[in-house]
Amino acid sequence: MRDRLRAVREAIARSCDAVGRDPAGVTLVAVSKTFPADAIREAYDLGVRDFGENRLPEAQDKIDRLPRDLVSDCTWHFIGKLQSRKVRAAAELFDVFHTLESDSQLREFAKLERKRDALVEVNIAEEPQKAGVLPWDLDEFLAQALYCERVRVRGLMAMGPALDDEEAMRPFFRRLRLLSERLSEGAWLSMGMSSDFGAAIQEGSTHVRIGSALFGERR
Ligand SMILES: *Cc1c(COP(=O)(O)O)cnc(C)c1O
């Protein structure tokens, strides 16, 4: 993992260089889904502090296996589909929610005792069946989220279509950045995965979600 992490960090730095960005402005979210708690511990020992998980029971199980001081030293990112009835349980574990997309989620967040950071997931390629708020519904959803005192909308997230060509993804990353201009200065942009984070960073990503490039192929 040490070599893979070094390669990812170097690639992040190169992409930042190419467009004159400071690598400190890009958070590497290590997507540990399907990998065991030991893999998280190994990444932690190598300096990783941000982890992304997409399933609540799996995350709960792993977090239970990790030492408390490690858990509290990390930022936990929820990147999976978030069912509204799971919001309360997820809020016990996670610090940042990347997949805010529905009024029913907002209603559940509203019942919590304190505020959580969230990103609004945008269905950036307007794919049917895909999660996320459609671009033309974004303003209305953002206005609604603003009324929810327990959600701090920090920016936008997108998954994008699964294209194997990084350059083909670039227009979607660009579109998400343009959409984020309606948010305040310094809004977060969660975009870019193992296969395309270089283009995502050049287009303004602040949070790259990287799994296989760090942990290896998932089974
Ligand atoms: C699995 C996953 C990733 C990481 O994918 P890799 O291609 O392994 O880097 C990123 N974002 C989300 C939402 C995911 O579910």
C-alpha cells in the first residue's frame, strides 16, 4: 500500500501543478469499502486520515474493530446511497455526507441534535435511474437544504457516468464546477475516482474518492 499511496499522492501533486493549484486543497478520501479494518489501519499508519464507506453495516462493523483514538482522529465520509431511515444511525458514525439528494433525507437530518457537513449529489450526466439531484432542480433543493439547521451544505458531489476514458469525464467535472459557482466561495467539489482523478483535480475537485488505486482491485 505504501507504494500505491505514494503514486496516488504524486499523481495528485502533478495534476495540481498542471493547473497551478496547491495540493493542500485536495483531500484524498480513501475509499475502503469491501476492504477490512486492517486495511484502514495500514492506510492510517501511512498518514491517511479521510476514509469513505458506502454501506452502513459494513462501516459500523469496521469502525467497531478499530481503536477509538484512530477512529476519532479520522474524518469519515459516507459516499453510498443514504436511505432516510438510516440517517440517524449514519450520523453516529460519519462526519461528512456526500450523497444528500432528497427532502426525506433533510427531514431526518432536521431531527438530529447537531449539524453535519453534507454535499449535494448531482446527477451530472442526467442519467435515468441514477441517484442525485438533476441540475435544473439544484437551486430549489439547495434552498430547501438551507432551511435545515442540521445540515451544512459544503458543496457538490457527482459520480458521473462510468466511462473508461478520463478525458471523456472532463466535461462532467467542468459542469459540476460551474454548478458549484452558485454556492459560496470555497465550496467543496467531491469528484474523481481512481481512473479519473487527474482530470477531476484539473477541473477543481477538492475531494477525490479513491479506492482501487490505493487498496487494490475489489472482488
Ligand atoms: C467505490 C466508490 C469510489 C471509488 O472507486 P475506485 O474506482 O475504486 O477509486 C468512489 N466513489 C464512490 C461513490 C464509490 O462508491
